[in-house]
Amino acid sequence: MTDLAQGYSAKVSLSPGQSLRVSAAGSASVQALVGAPSGTTPVNGTSILFGPYDVTAQLRVTAVSGTTSYGLTRLLQVFQNPEDGKLTAGGAEVSAGSGAATGTLRQIATKCGCPSAFNPGSTQQISRSSHMATSDINGVLELVFPNFRLAPGVETPQGAVASITAAIEKMDGTVTQILFSGAPLGSIPNGGVVVGNTAAALKLVKGEKFFVRTWYSCAAGILYGAQACNTISATDGDAAVTTAASEESFNYGASIPDTTMTAGYFASAGNFMYRPLVIAAVSSRPAVLIYGDSKSIGQGDLPESMMAGIGEIARSLANSTAYSIFGIGSETLQNLTSGASAATALTVRSTLHKYFTHVVCQLGTNDIHAQARTAAQFLGDMATFCGKFTIPVWWCTISPRSTSTDSWATVGNQTAHVNNAVRVAVNDAIRQSAVVSSAQGARKIAGFFEMADALESARNSGLFKADGGAWTGDGIHENQRGYIKLMKSRFLDPAVFGAN
């Protein structure tokens, strides 16, 4: 690593496939000059990996305060010669067991996401969140942890710098410490993130369950998210199933011991969870980023097993595809694109897009049914949203919203929302995979998932199905039956994202 004194800058050139690690004890900035997504990224008391990029890139690193260190690394991809079958990495021949990584640094696990709530009355917490590896991994893992929480259209700073320790716990009881800039104790800037790496190479097999143990301390209070840690339903929506007790744990208070390096379950004091935003390693398998509202995080849903995803998208990824959910209840597409806070709505989350290969968005119901956006306005916002990414964006057709006189037990006693015609017009455009705005021209989404047909009684009816009983309890969110019926319809097939 090369050190930069305060006030000095350096231009760093990256060849295709190289990454730049920047570590700042104080504050630094990294500006994209050539070949990388435009913009300047702050690095405040943390370590961030930039790249790799597919083309030659140039970045400017500036030490704003304190000393900043930077260094180049290369993630070697493995190629097989179709004629002789030999494997090469970085121009040299390697064997299948050489450990050379295949692919790029990306999300490789399930059940990650943003916190959405906080408790100012407690200042320390410890969590044991469960995840499943979606790739075979034999190398260093990179994890990203938040010190902000989501509100609709806003990334809210927690209010103070946070301290963190973390570790990976495998099912055999092996615990691997996560280091932050080489130290076991990390510091997360207020409103920012911290990047940590496993202290040693870790081997995970696709389909293997593991835990992330995290101790977090912040004078402004604790953070937690919507995916609860110890609620398991005894039904899969149709019939009773056998479930194991929860293996996730969460405890909080004024003074909580740091047991991140101690394997095993501990008694939970609350039905909450603090999860990593990202669990990444070098991989060639798809990694999906979910943007959505309360239905993306599973409001009204319950898992029938601890590893089951909840919500409209995560359930259908079925533990075969890595994902993280950047959604929040009451979110609108307008908030993220053309609303009053749109300029800063994705400030932190946009720096994490590099860890993913595809976006799935299910926003729309709040824009149309709650905010009364017109079809033209919504489609314009879709075009703006798609333009924020360099990876494919997939959209879900927008589900119905209705009222009922019999708690949605039947279709006949439902009445469609007054703005159903707008929803129909938007869904017609989505099905054509064409998003048109007179102000911004035309932009095609990568494709769509037919969620509306899977949930409503007939196309464009605006009414929820009621096969086997009510699929919703409020005419907005599915209940567990509805979420599982949606998953079983296979409206979303993870195979469209690539090898699974």
C-alpha cells in the first residue's frame, strides 16, 4: 500500500480486471476520471474497494484529512481453451484446484439488506444473522455494514459514529474474524458504511448455510431491519409443515458483551435483526439487487423455515440466487427519481451497485394508488431509474389494490382501486418492455416479471384472487398464503439471470 499525506492527491491507473483498495484513517475522496462510473466517492474512516472495471480506468485519490493508503489488486479470471481444455489465469496456466478466482467481486449470499428502524434508548446490540452461499467460494469474503437507516426516499444517518466487530460462523462451529483496515474493531461514519474482509480465506459450498455475527455500538442508538430474527410460521400457506426453532439471534441494551468470536445461538431479547448490506466474494454467478416497497421486505409475510426468503421477490429467488433488499415500506419510484429528495435518495446505496449483476424493481403501487401519479409520469420515472444503472433492470408488473366487504375471502365482494386504469396502462407498457417519456426519450428495460397476473383474479381486474381463502388481509399486501401462492406461480424464474 502507498501512503498519501493530508492534502495530497494521486492519479492511479487501473488495467482491466484490476481493483483499487483505498483506506482512510480520516477522510479521503476518490474521483472517477476515466473508465469508471462518474462521480466522487467519500472514504471516511473506512476501507473501500473500487473496481474491477472491464476497461482501462483512472481514479484520483485525495487525502482530505489524515493519512490515506491505496494499493492495486487483481481479481484473476479463469479461462478455458476450447481446443485443449487448459485453464489460464492472468496469462499463466493454472490447475482446477489452484485457487484462482473465477468472475468478479459480487454478492454471493442471501438475506442481506438495509435497516429501516432504530432504538435511541439502547446503544449496543449483537446479532447472529443466517445466510446461504449461492456460489462455491474459496477465498476472502468482503462484507459491507451500514450506519444509516432507510425512510421513504431518504438514507437517514444514525446520528453518531458507530463501532463494529464481526465474524463468519460456519455450521461446524468454525469462526473466522472480519477485519476492518486490518484491525478487529471497525468504525462506521455517521450515515455511511464500513467494508470488512475475512482475516483468512474461507471455503463455502453452494447451498451452505452460515451466520454473520455482528456487535454494533453507537451513542445515538441501535439499528435493525424488517426481516425479523425469530418468527417462523408453521404453515406454507396451504398445509402444516415441520419447522426447526430459529437459529438467528439478536440482543440489545446499554452494555452488551462482544461475543462475535464465540460460536452458537444466544437467547434473543427482541424480534429484530441487523444484517450486512453486502456479503461478497469473487464469483461468476448472478447477484440480484432488489428495490421495492413494503411488499419487497415481506410485510404480511412469515417464513416457514429460517432460510426461507420473505417478500415478493426474495421468495422466488429460492436460495439459488444471491440477493440484497434495498427496499422500505411506503417507498415510491418518484422518491428515488423526481421527488424533492431524489438527488440524495441513493447517495450511499448507489456506491454498492457494483456488487450486483441485475436489478429487480417492484415499485409502483404507492406511486399509482397512493400518490396518484399518471401513467406518463410513472413511465418517465422508470426511464430515469433505469438510467441510474449500468446493469440490467427488470421490472414487475404492478399488483392489484382493492377494498372488500368480506375480508377478501371472495373475489365478488372486492372493489378495485379508483386508479386501476392507470395501473393497467403502466402494466401494458411494462409488458412491452418499453418505458417512454417525452422528456427523456425511450429506454427499454431488460425484461419484466408477470406478478400482476399471478395475483389478480383476471388480467386488469384490479381484484385479488381468493383461491383457498384470502390472499391479502388489507387489499394491499399479500398475506403468507398470497406470498407463497405468488412464489409457486413461478412468475419469476431465477434462471433468466444466468447459470443457477
